[in-house]
Amino acid sequence: MGSLVLDQVRAAQESTVLLMTQFSQLPLAASLQERLAAAHFVTPTQVQAATIPPALEGKDVLATAQTGTGKTLAFLLPVMEQLLRNPPQGVRALILTPTRELAMQIVAQYEQVRARAMAPAALLVGGLSERPQMEALRRGAALVVATPGRLEDFLERRMINLGNVKALVLDEADRMLDIGFLPAIRRIVSVLPKDRQTLCYSATMPAEVAKLARESMRNPVQLACGSATRPVAAVELRAFEVADAEKLHLLQHLLGKETGRCLIFTRTKYGTERLAKALMRKGFTATMIHGGRSQSQRSAALAGFQRGQHQVLVATDVAARGIHVQDVAHVFNYDFPETNDDFVHRAGRTGRAGAEGISSSFVSGAQVRDLQRLERELGISVKRVKAHGLPAPPPASPEPERQLAAIAPLRPPLKSRIRGQKSPHGRPHRHAAYVGR
């Protein structure tokens, strides 16, 4: 796969941007143009301006771009135009994506711009009932949006035929490989027609993604739209050095000054639950998303956050790539991310589509050195901030031992005294086996 040199990539991007400054300039069907106008899509983002024209020409496209730059519409429009030009005969287009939430949001954007003549898309993901997914296929869906695991399950049970697919989209390719979907993707690609168009979009371009592109694409146009290895310039990066015991107090103080949506990242499911519930007890309208919640719970939480019912969403990195919500004002790294990519993707939840945003990280101990290393490796500068006017934390509760001593009876209950005691003969007390049953 021949690689364009950087100057050629930049020249291609600049010429494309000069030619395309509005969606109305694209050679799209009138019905699609009407839907774009109704949805108030007027000016394309850089990745849209650079990748849509070659994709409309039928070329394979391999693009890297930062999160929140409009990649979804960049691949949806060429796919939808192809479906309108060629009457569907079964499934004609396939979009693979790493998470349920991301798949659901791709379908939502498709519905936003779908022309009346086009059938609804089929959503094939785990964690949801199979029945509506099978019914969507039976009704003649021409577009399938799927996670690799569920799609492979459908293929093994012969519930879907991909023999007529003319367009394949690999969305968030690097994330799919991180999760371990590479073997499934290869098996899926192996059953697709060779004569097809492939569009691959990725936030980063590790060697594994480049190899997958060589295997599944034909002389793709390669475009790097902005730096995919650092947060966008519109995001102000801040860091607070704070002890673990004081993080919640600092977070409450900062949230109290915010009026917009706030997204908080934690490392574990347990930490997400504990933090969200602590914020709710303090009066914040908070909800949570993590891998341990059911799909209905995750969907309800995300929908409530999007509608403004909840100002605060607490999430793990497992859900990070699936969160595409406009107008997130502030992202908090309550737990400092473990990798540079996680830092970039978390920050990418704000400052989307040219808007401004803030990403704040809480660091302590060895994490201070981790932050310095991240700055060197990404070539960025994170502003150190002190929380001026931070009120004193509430007085600490009495030690648990003192609390227990104050309420403990003079003698422990009978069962507590019996548990584990031995008889004078050295054997467990004859009542001990019944204690606590």
C-alpha cells in the first residue's frame, strides 16, 4: 500500500477544503441535501471536507482524525449516496464499530439524515434483544451497523448474508483492535465481496491498524486530518495536584462552578458507582456508565445526559469511545488515565466540532511524574492550577473505632462470643456450627 508523503497529504487536504466549503457543494442526491439542510449541517469539518469527495468517487479512504471531528457523517454520507444510486439487494453496506453506544449513535445520525426512500438501518449489537435486530434484517435493511462479536455470531448461525456488500466502514479501528476484535474482523472481511469500497477511520495509526488496512483495502487515499495523537487546541488542559483523600472535595468545588455538562472518568466500575452516588448525595444531578451496567441502564444514563436531565456523567474508559455528546463543557480525569491514548480520547469528549472545552486531571504522588512524561511524549503543555478560594473540607467523622465503642454493648452478643470458641477439650464449641446459619 503506497503511502502519500506528508506534503502530498497536506496539499490534498488544502485543495479539497478550498473546493468544498459547504455541504451544498457536494454531488449528493436532492433528498440527502434536503435532510442535511433540515438538520442544519452547513459547513463541513476538516475531516469531512477532506474525505467525503474521494469517498464519493468510489475510492478507498484511510483517515486518521481526532475524536469529535465529525468522522461519523464523513463516512455516512458516501455510503448513503451509494445506497440511493444503486437499488438495494439485501445488505449493501456494513459499518463495524467497537461499542454498543457508538453503534447506536451512528444509527441515530443515519436516521437524522436518512431520506424517505431509504430503509432504516439494522443495529446488530450484544446486550440487546435479538428479535428487533432480526426483524430489521427481514424488513430489508440495506445498511447494517454492528459490533464485530454480534455480527460474527449472526454469521455463524447463518442469520445474515453479506454476499452483496459494496461498502465496508471500519470505524474507530484502533479501538476495535485494542478490545481484541482483530480476529473477528478478519473473519468478517474474508466473507465480503472483494469488489467493494472500504473506508477506515481511526484516531491513531498503530502498526496493527496499518497492517489491517493493507489486507483489506485497495490503494486507499490516505489522509491525516490534524494531529490524532494530541488533544485539539480548543481544549484547555489543566492539572490539579491533590491528595486522594481530597479529590472528592475538590471535584465538588469545581462542579459547583460549572453550568454545562460535565463528564468524569474513573478507572474501575466500583469507583464509578461510588463517585456517582457520592455526588448524588451532595445534590448533583449525576448518572453513570460502566461495563457492569445493563444496556438499558447505560442507554437511559446516556440519554438523560444528552437531554440535560443529568449535568454529570461518571464513566469508565470502557465506555469512553461510545460517548458522543455535543456541548460537554468540562472533562475530569478523576483517576489519571493509564495511557496517552486514553488521555487524548478522554479530552476528545469536549471541544468537539470547533467548540471550546476544558479537560482537568487530578494527580498525586507518582502520577505527577506520569503527567510530566505524558507532556513530553505528546508534545503538549498542561497548565497547573491551584483551586483558589477552595472552602475548607467538612470536619472528619469520628474514627470508626470511637463510633463503634460509643454504641457497642458492654458484652458482645451470644453468637459473637460462641463463634470460633473451643471447648475445654480443644475442639470447636458444639454450637459453633450453627452460628449465623
